[in-house]
Amino acid sequence: MRIGLLTEGGYPYVSGEAGLWCDRLVRGLGQHEFDVYALTRSERQEARGWVPLPPQVSRVRTASLWDAEDDGVVYGRRARRRFAEHYGELAATLSTTVPGQVPGAAGTVSRADSEAAPDQSALEADRFANALYGLAELARDEGGLPRALRSETAVRALERACRAPGAHRLAREARVPDLLAVAARLERALRPLSLDWYEDDGLCAVDLCHAASGGTAALPGLLARHFCEVPLLVTEYGVRLRAHYLRDPDSSPSIRALLAAFHGRLAAETYRRAALITPGNAHARRWQERCGADRAKLRTVHPGMDATPFAEAGESPECADPRTLVWVGRVEPAKDLVSLLHAFAEIRKEEPGARLRIVGGPADPEGAAYLAHCKGLAAQLFPDEADGPHAVGSNPVSFEETGGPELPSRADAYASGALVVLSSVVEGFPAGLVEAMFCGRATVSTDVGAVVEAIGGTGLVVPPRNPRALAEACVALLRDPERRARLGAAARARALELFTVEQNVAAFHGIYLDILSRTPARRVVLDETGEPVPFSAPAEGHVPGRWTESTARAAVRGGPGWATDAPVRATVRDPASEKAPAGTSGGPAPDASDMGPPAAVPLTAIDEPSAMASVPVTEGVR
């Protein structure tokens, strides 16, 4: 079958989230054909280029979310009236949304309104959807929306919605600079509405749209479903809506409330229209259910990771230093290395010979500043120790990075210690923890995100920001090598069973067939001579039912959109003659605007540990 893979800030680019698992998925499903539709977030990402693409990727089309290109479309009177109507309806749904209430969620209304809440929620959802698709149809008819979305008409429509009766208090308090900022952010988020991807030779030619994340990446899939009835599959390993709630803490409450309302409405519409939703863990699944996702559509598919680089370390656990603890990851405040250092100070009181290796580097200036702070704290807590008056002292805490002679790879970092520690206060799916499990190492982790789901009963779990509990768990395993070995072996077996690339690829292959088996055949694919291509549509797509009696519309794959039911002669398309769409990687990179998308703000770190009260430690689920 032909899959339209939708990404934002990831595959096929070298850097970006969802890049690795998308590459593994595409390479693992060589029997299918993939068309990649990628939205880029920055000029730097485009400059770094693509990863090597396998032969099953037949097409890559890109569009930018960071530049400020002008489509040059000037609307007439009727088009301006249509735009004002649809944009005003969309703004009205945002201004009436209660901040903190997730659209489509249960349990967010008072008891007095409980009976009217379902009908009102469905009415608001339909109102948002009608406005969204109305803007998409206007963009298709007129050739684009960017200039209209940045016009004074858009700002005035947003202002009227915020000043109208029934608007929430934070919406009514929005000032003109707030409205301008919200309108600019909505323009970037709605930019996929203006793309030329929804034609017979674009997303309408695929059998299935697979969005690699929620949010803006799923918007082209929604439009393909609206225009061409292409089924949509949404995969989220990190819930984008949650990231929007944590973003821009310095923005005004009015800006945050209106943008959170938009992303909440978009998430609810995406979950409502998707054929299936595949969260990567139970933590993401709970967020999706709260956002209105139907439980019948949810199927948890754990991320697929390559276990091959960690096989040697996993098969020889005896080579580890029994007194060494290892932390591996990206240095940032959310990892809470400050609590880890305070916990290691307690460990040294019980086990004077213990050592701690912190392996990883920062990803941004804030991470670099946090790393410098942690090094200073380590020097203060653990002065250089020497065996005698004429010996050179050394610190029991070392800060290292992979790629050097001592630690060539992450597998070598895990293999150097007998115990792997995770001290995060915020975590999605703990990929580093799964790598340690591949290496057969016992783990001590904080109970955040999907940690408990990942390790099951194969490691110790303690509360976050509790150095005393973290120290007690580490000391218990350092003093019990048999238990440590038993937990490490169980962790490796669990990781090989649940978190490998093979199980991930097999799960999605079955999901693809399942969705196609419940989707009516939409067209007959013709070859270059105009003859029907045998077996072009999977047999699973032909399920007896009343909807199969209608005549399917014939379309030449990659050919013109005027093809009819009768076979026609089609000329061979010359790929060299196709011009890259404006704003894609096929042409020159446009200049960046001053209003680029804001970067996610990491959580601030605490310098002082929490109360040192003793907390019972449980093995596995507490």
C-alpha cells in the first residue's frame, strides 16, 4: 500500500524529534511505498539536510513553518467575507474556552451543567471543525491564506470574539499586542491549510495518512480526510498538547489561554477524525483520553529501539565495576542532577568506595549553564581525595561525554557501571532507561512519566526530588550483587520482548492492514498505459457491505486529476520537469522572519534537595 507519512520538525531531516523511529519504521516496512510530507521548523534544520532515504520512499515534499513568505493572493469582496466569517467562528471557539479545561474532556464542568455539557461540547467541536474546514476550502479556492491570516481583518475578528458576550475573562483582558501575537502564531499553525498537497497526485493518492505526531503535523491528514476521505492514523510518543501548556511561561495569560484553546481544539478534532490513535505509553494515553480520544480507537505501541549496539554489554554483565553508578542522558534542569549529587553524598557515607559517572552533554545554553552549576556543586560536595600526602587527589564524580577513547559509545557508558540511575522530574518515554535494560543493568529511577510502565518489576522506583530515597535504593542494590544481577537479567528480557524495532514494525504493519480492511476502496489505480494495476489495492480493502456497491472513481497514480472511470491513456511523467513547491527544500531557502516559533522552555532546577525523610522503596510498581 501507499503511505503518506506526515512529520513536523523530524524525518527526513537529520535533526528533530520522531526522526529515528520514523526511519526505522520506513526501513522495516519495505513492502510498502512511502510518500513523506514534512513540515520544517527552522532554517538550521533545513540546512543540515536529510538522512539517507531507502528506496521505498518514492517522494518527499516539504513546507516551512518558520519563514514569512507572502502568497501574493488578493481576495475579492466575496472571498473576504467568507474569510471573515470562518475566521471569526474559529476565534469565537477559542475565546469561549475555559482556560485549563481540555476540549472534549470529561469531568471539567460543574454538576449543574453536567447534563448540558455533552451537547454543548459537541456543538463547540462542530463549530471549530466547520470553521477550520471552511478556511481550508477557501484556501483551495483562492490559492492560499497567509496574507489573509496576517491581515487587519484577522486581528479585528479576533478582537471582536474576545470582546463579545460570553468570552472568558482572560480573553476579554487581551490587549492589542496580545492579539497581534496570537494572530501571528495562528497564522503559522494554520499554514498547512494553504499547501498544494491535497490533489489527486498528492495526499489524495495515498491509501493511508500516518501522522508521526499530533498538532500541526496531523493537520494535513485532517484535510486529506476531509477532501479525499483518506483514513488517518495518529502516533504520539510525546503529547504535543502538554508541551504547549508548558511553553512560553513569560507570555501574558491572555496569549497562553487563547493558544492553549486552539491547540486543545485541534487535538480534540484530530482524535475525533482519526481512524486509530497509537500512543507510545500509558502516560500519553491518559492525556489523549482526557482530550476526548475514544478508548476504542487507542492502541498502545511502544517505541521501537535498536538493541544490536547493546548486545555485547547485555551478554557480559560481569565486566561492570560493582562500585560504579552511571547516569546517561542530555544535561538539562529537568534531569535533576542536583538531587542526584545530593543523593550520592548520602551513598558515599554508606559506601565510601562508590563512584558516579555522569555521561552526557548540554543541548543549549541553558543546559550548559546547568552543567557548570552541577560541576561546581560536585566540587563542593566531594573535594578531591588522595590516598596519601604525596598522591594526586581525584573526585568520585566525573562528568564525561561519549565519543572519546574511554567511552566510545553509549553502550560502553552503560557497561562501565553495575547500576544505572535516572533522577528526572519530567520524563516522557525513558529511552535511556530502555538502553540500560538492553545492557542488562539494574536500574534505580524516579516515578515520572512512563518509567514504571517501561521497567515493570525489573527495577527500583522512588519518588522524584527525594535524594534520601534515591540513596537508600542505590545502597540496597550496591550491597546485594545477586539481586542486582537478577534485576538486570529480567530487565534485559523485558526490553527485548517489548521495545525492539521488530515488535514496533510488526505492530504498525498489522495496524495498516486493519485500517485498510475497514476503509472502502476509493479509486482504481491505472498504469502508464491506462490499464488497471492488478492488486494495487489490498484485498483487505474489499469487505462486503453496502458502501462497496458504489462505483469507485478511477485515478491515474501520479497523473492528472480529471481521470474518469473509463481507462484512459496516460503519458509517462518526467520527474525532472516537476518544480518544487514554493517554500520547500527544492528551492532556495527563504529569509526567516522575526517572529519564529518559540522554543520550549525547560523547567527550572532547584538547588536545594527536598526533605530528606525516608520513603519506602518498592521494586516495580509501588
